[in-house]
Amino acid sequence: MDSKLPYFTVGEVVKGFGRGSKELGIPTANYPEDVVDKLPAEIEFGVYYGWASVDNGPLHKMVMSIGTNPYYHNTKRSMETHIMHNFDEDFYGSTLKLVILGYIRPMTDFTTLDNLIAAIKNDISVAESELDKEEHRIVRENNFFKNLENDCG
């Protein structure tokens, strides 16, 4: 799995199931199926951390769930990104660029919604700590995140 990381991807933000903000209090940005389908098979179901940018804006820490979310009994694989930043409004239709840098834990089925929320909050804490390490901070300078329009002037 680690041999496929870092993994860079980009795509349009689409509407998901609508549970992130409403049920969990943890909003997520979702990729369309064509982006999810390009994930290498070596990237297992689980929770990951990395950096994300919306419409070539500032980079923010993120955690991402890759899998079928067993608590909700989904059957289709998804990539749900929680960007660790408070946005003023939804950004459906925007371009989300991100890099997955590390693995936090496997996809897990939880017995209660509270247990799921507690695990996600722990994932966020792990991501916060990991992304403060120099080896992960340096990835922020990768050309993948550069806004070419700004580089031309």
C-alpha cells in the first residue's frame, strides 16, 4: 500500500450522501465515480491523511475515507474528504486537488453513530499530528499544487 503513496489526484466536487455535515457534523467533499475508479488497487479501504486545495486556493490538512463505509452499508467505493478548514459555503462543482500521504486505520464497522464520530475525531487528531512533520509539510511545495495562472505573471 505505501508503495502507491504519495498519491495525487484531482477532480470535481460532487454531492455525496449528505451525511457528513448533517449526521456527523463533519462535512466531506466527494469525488465522482470516474476519479474513484482510477484509484490503484494497492490503496486499500481505510482512512488516510494528506493535503487538499479547492480551486487552487490555500492548502489545508485533510483526512479521507476510502471504501464502502460499512456503518452505512454502502456497496459502492467512495472517496470522502474532510478538509480541516471551515469554509463559508458549499463548493460543489469546484476542483479538488489532493495528495494522500499516509494511512491511519482500516475501514471499520461501528456499532453506534457516536463511536463513528469519535473515531473520525481521532483520525483528525492523528492527521493533524502527522501533517505537522517536516517530511509531510514539504509536500506542500510540490508543483501539483501550484496555480499556473499565478506563475505566468
